[in-house]
Amino acid sequence: MINANGFGYMVKPELIDLKIDADNESEVFDQVATKLKENDYINEGYLEAIKAREVKFPTGLNAPKITLAVPHVDSEYIKKPFVFIGKTVKPIDIKQMAINDDMQTDNFCFLGIKDGKGQAGLLKNIIYALRDDEFIDSVTNANDNTKIFNTYVKFLNKDN
């Protein structure tokens, strides 16, 4: 069930890849941008913009029990709102949000936000989810697209 103010509607079954085979962040971005373009979610310039933004404003979240990157760009590069859920085959080096420290993650949650006013609420829901053992267990042990889809929808629809 989708909360009227929730963000679960942005999670799409076709935008889940739990086996991204990449050696670095740039390769992850390349593969995700290809899938987003194939599914008509992004505009030209998205790939360059997300790479540039990540250098300037890293998005790695280093929670006590899990790490997650939440790359996102300005709305001009987004055709339709989305959350792309990705998991890499092996941990990837990234930078931590706000402090730019080195960290690693194999969990990615790309955000395609059309309405910039919603960004803070969406990020808030993700941060709350990173504190929840059910979410952490589901993401950490993700090997089933349906289960991870349902987990993200549930947590992005919560009224935190």
C-alpha cells in the first residue's frame, strides 16, 4: 500500500540490479545510466552530471550496520521519477557524504527526483531505513528482486 506522501511509487521492478559487475564507481554509474536510458528515465547529460556531482558532493552513507551510496542529480536530467536499486558483486570505493572520507559499499540507491522539494523527505526515509534491522537485513542479504522491491517500497512509504 502506498502512502499518499510516500516515495514507494518511485521504486520500479525494472530498475533493480543485484549483480552489477564493476571495478569502480564510474563503471557502476555507466551501467546504471545505460539501464535508466534504456527504460527512458533520464535525459541526455545524466551520466556526465551524476559523475560530476558525485565528485563535488559525495553521497556515501556510512551507517553503523550498513553502507549505502545515494547518487542523484538535478531534476533537469530526470524524465520520470525513480529509485534505482543496485548491488555490486564486490565492494566499490566511494566517498562519504559531507566529510569526503574514503569508504566502500556494494549497495547503491540512485535517486531520480523530478520535484526538488521531495529530495529532503526521500533522503530522510532512506536514513531512517538505515537504522532499521529489517531493512538492513533485507538489503545486506539481497538476492531476490521481489523481496528488495517490497522492502524499499515499504520503507520509502513510511511516514517518518
